[in-house]
Amino acid sequence: MKTLISDYSLYPSNLPNEHIRALTGALINELLFDKPIPYDKFAEITYESEFNGLEKPNSRIIKMSKKEHVDSFFKNGTLQLGTFEYYRNHENEEVKDMEEGSTILVGSNSKNTAFITITGGFDHYTFCCFDGDADPEIIRKFDYDSYFEIVDPVGFQQAISKKLNAVFTMKSRCIYKNNKVLVSQVSEEFNFGLLSSHMETLGNISKFYIKNKRFAHQNEFRFTWKLPNEINKPIIMDFPEAIKFCKKK
């Protein structure tokens, strides 16, 4: 499975929080590790535990779209599922996020702490929604004119997962930070010496739910599905089993 790695370094275990922030800040700002890192260059980091409880929306889950696509969904179950590459290269600046799928991962156990800049998720589909009441201004920014509500996110997620034959799925509110850095614990057996796609497991799937603060107004609630194969582009597919878990405006 394709995974892009641009930086990798290994340190002792049990690094203090400030040390982690300094080293990841150096990676982000392309600073040398052997010189003091200015405090204003320290990174803002996210721990996996911060996602606990975020699988439930604060309000309503709204999927913004064009009216013709909303009508098509309620007729045939037709949906488009995106990819991280699709969103990295989208022409609409409200949708485009060049950091989608890219994260600095910090994984540690009792032996080592690894820092890696990685781009992955080439085997994931994603479906991005809004957590809250429909906002006409946000809808306009996305160049949409309509929406529908997902009233049963668990049923909706499972209906799509079954049709895709997904091997893993997640749903959650996104976390908005100045930097995309995920800190996690890994097993004692983790192989820090093998630079391959397994390095993605230095952080769990929540790494795909951290977004830059400039997108915070989008209040995104995101669904992702991991497939057993690499995905090249978005897919348009009928999911009629998912219709009953949604409601028209």
C-alpha cells in the first residue's frame, strides 16, 4: 500500500510534552534539530485521547450538496465518496485542503519515540458533513444550494460500509488545530526500523480527522471507510440501503 514519508527521526522514550512540541515545530518550520527551537515555533499537538466522545455530533449532521444530487440520493441512494487526494487538489478553495492525508505522527513505547512526516490514507474513502443547523452562508461557500440530514449516523455508516466491503470505518467530529500532529502510544513490538506503510500505525485513523484552524467554521463531521485496496479517485455509487437513515430538509 502506498505511503509517502518525508521525515523520520528516532528518540528515547518518555519525552516531555514541550520536547515533543519543539521537535515537531522544527519539522514544520524546517529548522535544525541541533539548535534551540524558538518557543513561537513550537507545534500545537493532538493526543489520540482527545477524540474520545467525538463520534457523536453536537447537533445535526447535515450533508450539503446541489439539489439535483440530493434528489438523486433520495431516489437511488446515489452518493459521491471522496478521497484525500481529491480534496488536496479541489478547485474550490473552501473544499481544497492540501494537507488532507498528511500528518506528523509521534509514536512511542518504553523503548523509543519516533517522529515521522507521512502522507497516507490512499485506501480510504471519506464523506464530509456539517455538524449543526444548516447555514446558508456555508452552503453558498461550497457552491451548493441544498442539503439533507443524516438522522442515524450509525445506520448510515454501516449501510455504506457493507456495500463497499470496508475493512474498517470511523466517524467523528474533526478537531481543529494550528498544526496536524498526532501523538500516540504504540505496542512494545512495534518495528521502528522498518520504513514502510506500517509507519501509518504510529497513529490511529484519527489522524485523518485533524484539520487546520482555518477550516474551523465548517464544523465538520466526517465519515471514513478503509478498503483492502488502494483507491485512485472518488467513487459515485448507489447506496439505497442508506436512504432510510436520512431525511430531506
